[in-house]
Amino acid sequence: METLYTLSLLLIGVIATNIIKDFIPKIPEAFILIIVGVAMSFTPIFNNFELEPEFFMLMIIAPIMFIDGQKQSFSKIKKRFGGIWTLSVVLAVVTALVVGMITNHVEVAWTLPLAITLAAIVTPTDAVAVKSLTAGTDMPEGVGEALELESLFNDATGLVMLDLSLSVLSKGTFSVLNGLEHFFFVAFGGVVIGTISGLLIVALRVNLQQRASNPETTIIPISLLTPFAVYLLAEHLGTSGILAVVATGMVHNWESSRLRLTSTSVQLTSRTIWGTIADVLNDIVFLILGISLPTVWSAMTKIGVSGTLQLAALSLLTYVVMLVLRYFWALRDDDRNNRSRRHRQTLPSFFGDRNDQNHRFYAQIFAISGVHGTVTLAMAFSLPYQIGGHAFPYREELIIVATIVILLSMLISAIVLPLSLPKKVEAYSDSDLIHIRDKMVDYASLKILDTVTDHNTREVLSAQLQSQKNKLFMMDDRKRQAPEFIDLIADTQDFMIAYVHGDYASATYSLTTINAYTKILTYSFNNGQKTMGHFSHHLKHTLKRFMRQSAWHLANGAITKAQRDRIRKTKLASDPKFAESVEKWTNTRKEMLRLNEDVITATDKHLDDLLRERLDNKQSDNDYIYMTRETMNRFFSAIKRDYRQQTTQVDNSLYIQAFQFEYDFVQQGVTDGFIPTSMASVLYTEINHQAQTLQLQENNQFDAIGG
């Protein structure tokens, strides 16, 4: 029960932060989360909270790294391998050694292995924190990519170095050869286990997809369990669980892009679920940091003011050393390396070469962006209370230094980066986004309507998809009076008249039916166009008809339905001409209804073809076609004398297919260059978190009730 309360409070903290940040948008979300976390630490559940590193790494970091791994492709990693190795391994090891030796020199009471332990703890960086601190600014593309790839793998480097330093503290001896063997076994072993596990899991999912009648209930739970299973397996075998889940995520990315391993429904549902989980877990990371701060503060009060100031000075020195190392490491991308890169492509230039006027600026931004996050705190709290049969030396001091380094890196980055980086200028305007969104919806609507024959289903589906445009078409009187709309109505009316008098209709239906239908069609639109929007005219006409019919019913004593039926039956039996007239009218009515259905089918195809032609010609503002569909539907309902709001249930798979068509449109737009990447991200988010989530929830609820 306590675990349930803990999870509930963390989720409440995430919800509260998302509400608060709208009122104070200038404060980075990460700091709001930390402050909310501090407030939550005063609750009974989180009082005297101390981070459980094993639980944290398994339940929080493993799924986050799995999600990040799914965003990376093997081709990108292969192309950037030189840079990844340099930043995530070589820079991390050099930083740990330099910081360790300086710390050992400053803190003379600390042994070198203990100093290296601190250095290993503060080595990992957090790209998610950087993104939170730099929201609204334009991070250089190369620097952003370097930070992302560095953060993806240097957590494992820090964990391996921490493991080595703890081994030395425990045994009292260190062998360089054994240390290197252990490092490569843990690192490469994790990659191998993650890759093999990923391939096996993917094969299982493909097999289940082919055999399962409802793949969502099996494949998605397997996907959710994957990072935990792979992490536990890798850790059990003594390798890096972090690198294992990253490798597994990359396998899923590769397999999905090549084979489309699951159905459309599974893909879209999985994307929505994992996207939501990623957002929540990243928020929980900073909440936990805030919850942990009072525990660190309690340790600082035990040490006293003098000891705390000494540790604060050490923390500042450690941070400055890492900052300088990162800066000069980025500058070392010299001409010789650039020449070799042109031939080998193993050390990509994230920061430009020395001839680039922004080279030093990029190096500075990379250095300042070396933010340290909760992984550092988790590693600090993972230090054992006893080692080698003795109490672990200076454990609380190490935790305090790690915490201060985290806060320093976040504060300095939050102040310096927004001042140094230019404000983000979107590559598109709001009108551009609206235009592309409209085309996306029209494209998906046309594609999915091509697969549907039932008119009612087509219209419900079309209306639902068109609602993504956030427009009230039929309520917009200005558009209804627009020349384009009036012309399109007239064109559609001409098409319908030509169809009714065409060869097929003339050979199938009587001339009486055709003429009657044409008369109604002509009157409805020719007269209707003149009076469109004039409510008073329609109301006057309706009242006159009502008064005339009421007078007749009163005069003939036909008030109730039973009375009217009795009078009608008597007249049919006594008046042959009336009976003949009624029969003729009934037959004509049946014929007209059949003709109406044919006209509906033909008109749907006509408007589909028109929309297809406009999309092919890259014409914008196709809303008039949808408005025309709505107008024609009202006419068809009037012919059928069916004015009831019909409830048509649309199969969930049709919405899923439509969303996939929207994805395809955006992906093709990015490839062709008419949709900027930043706009594509917005559209993907809308499809995922708005259209998909809402529609899937509605349909799942309906299925649950109906099933």
C-alpha cells in the first residue's frame, strides 16, 4: 500500500507542476519540479526520504534510456561512433581522473580511490535537464546532438568507473589490466546482451502479431516489460544494464523502420503510451531530486557550517574543473582531425573547425551545458554504508558534494544559457501550421474515405477527422456567403442534375421520378441560394404551411394519428382515383429514394475526386468541399424526410488507419522539404496526444461497455 501511495503522490506532483508552470512560464520546469519535490518531502511518506538507487535505476532510468534508445538509429550511431566514443568514454574517463587527482590533492584525508569515486559520481550528464533549462532558446544543432549522444552513454561509463573505484576501496589493490578488462566486459557485454535480447523480443512480437487475434493485449505489455527485463538480465550477468536497454531500444527502432513489426493500431497506441511515460518519468526524476534535498540538508547540519563551506568550495572547484575540461575538449577538434575525418568519417565535427567563427562559442555552450542530474545523486546514494568490513569513509560528504555540483550545474546553466543563446525563432508561422494541418487532415480523410462505401460511416468519419482543424464550418456565415462556396455548390448541383439525366438514371428510373427529383434539387438550391441565411423567410414559410395543415385537420376532424389513419383508410376504400394516386405516389417515392441513394454515391465520388485534384495541384483551403458535403447531406436527408441525428458507430480501426495516413503525410512532407522538422514535431504531438489518445479512449470505453 505504501508503494501505491508513493506513486500516487509522485503523479500528483507531476500534475501540480504542469498546472503551476503555466502561471510562471519564465521559470524552467526543472526548478518548479525540484521545488514541488521539496514541498512533498514534508509529507509523512517522503519524510527523511533517501533515494533507493537500485529501485531508481530499474524503475525510472531503465525505461527512460529505453525510450531514448528507440529514438536513435544504428546508422546514426555508426556515423557518429567516433564522436560518441570521444565524448561518452574518453572525455568521461579523463574528467574522472583529473577531478579525482585534484580532489585527492585538496582533500588530503581522502585516498585517491575515494576521490575517483566522487569523480565517477559527478561525471554523468543530463541532456533532458538541459532541454528544460533552455526551453525557448535556439540550441546549435551540432551542440544539441553532442549533448544528446553524450548523455545517452556516459551514464554507463560513470557507473563502470564507480564500480571499479568501489572494488579498489574494498580490496585495497588495483590492476590496470584487470580494470580495463572489467570496463570492456561490462560495457560491451551490456551492448551485446541488449542487442541479442532486443532481437529475440522483436522476433517474439512479430510472431505474436501474426498469430494473436488481439495483438494490442500481448505486444504492448511485452513492450512495457522489455526495459525492466533486459536491465535485470544484464545486471544479473554483471554487465551494464543501462547500455543494454539503450541497445535494445535501438534494435526496436531499426526493426520498426525496416519491417513495420506491428500493426498500425499497435504502433500508434505504443507511441502514445511510451510518449506519455517518457514525459512523466522525466518529471519524476526532478521531483525525486527535490524530495532528496532535505535529507542532504540534514547531513550538512550534522557536519556544521565550517565543514559545509569546505565541501561547497570543493564542489565549486570540481564543477569549474569539469567546465574547463569540457571547453578545451570541444576546442581540440583541430585541423588534423578534420582532414582525417573527411577520409574516415569517424570523428564528426559537432562544434565546427577552427576556421568556423562560432567554434569557440559552440565549445562554451557545450561546456556550460554539462548539467548533472539525478543519476549523479542516485550513484551517490548507492554508496554502501560499509565496505571492506569497515564503515564507508566520508559517505555523507560525498553525497553533499554531488548534490551541490548538481545544483551548481543547473543554476549556472539556467542563468548563462538563456542569455547566451538566441531566442528560438520557429521556421514557420501559425498560418503555415494551420495550412499544413488542413492539408494533412484532407489527405488522411481522402485516403480513408477511399476505403469506405457506407455513406453514413463516411460522413461521421469525415466530420471527426475534420474536427482536428478546430473550425466550425457550418457556423461560419461569412464562408457560407463566400463566392468559392457558392460556386462549388452550383458546380455540385450541375453535376447532380447531369447524373440524374444521364444514361444510367434514364434507363433505370421513370421520367416522372427523374423530373420530380430534378425539380426538388433545382428548387432547393436555386431558391435556397437566394434565401441562404435568411432565417425569417424560412420561419414565415414554415408557419404558413403549419397553419394551412392545422386548418384542414380541424375541419376534417383528423387531429390524432388514429383519426388520420381511419380517414385515409376509408378514402382509399371508397375513392379509386385517390387510391390510384396514392399508389402512384408511393411507387414514385420508392423510386426517388433509390435514385437518391445513387446520387449520394455519385456525389461522394465527385467531391472525393475534386479534393484529390486540389491536393494534387497543391491548392489550399479545401474547407469549402467539406461545407458542400454538409450542405448536400442536408438535402439528401430532406429527400428521405429523415431529419433525425443518426448515431453511426465507426470501427476503431478506421480511425487508426486515418491517423497512420496523417503520420505518412507528415513524414513525406519532411522528406520532400515542405514541412520543417519543428513543425513535424508539433503535428506528431497533436496526432499522438490529441487525436489518437482521445479517440482511442472513447472507442475503448465504448468497447468495454458494449463487450
